[in-house]
Amino acid sequence: MSDLGYIFGVAIVMAVVTFGLRALPFVASRWLQSSSLVKRAGKFLPLAIMTLLVIHSVAGAAAGHSNGPWFEITAIALVILIQWFTKHTLFSMLAGTLAYVVLRNWIA
């Protein structure tokens, strides 16, 4: 097979697989809606995934400087406190981000 034919063949296979993966939730929606396992996972997984992403981000950011994880922990605590009292997600995220930027750039 020539190089051009190989490239087109691979592109076609990739397109079919990509389309199949995108279409699968729509094809399986009836089964997904009636599955108790999917319903339980839908209640638990979003929080678990966000927690893991935050822990991973904090660990990576804390490893990038010599001050330890205190700036990151302070910003996360601020986000949690503001969210707890105001229930305004965007405000708590902006305040935590601003606190982290200030701590990381002007305090250190």
C-alpha cells in the first residue's frame, strides 16, 4: 500500500471510531436511563472526579515552588468557606483564584 493510501486508510478508521464513540451514548441512552448503576454513578462521580482533579492540580502546583502547599491550601479553604456561606460558585472560584495569584506572586 502506498503512503497516501495508508494515510487515508488510517484517517477513515479514526473517523469511524471517533463517530462511533460520539454516537454510542445516544444509541445506548435507553439502557443508560434505566440502569441503577449509572444513576448511582451519576450522583457520586462528579464530586469524586472534581476532588481528584483539585488534588492533582494542587500537588503539581505545590511542587513547582519551594514554599510548600500552603498557598494552594489557603486558596482552596477560601473557596470552600465562600461557597459554604454564599452558595455562589463563580464568586467563590474567582476569590480563590485571586487569593492564589496574590499569595503566589506578591507574598512569596
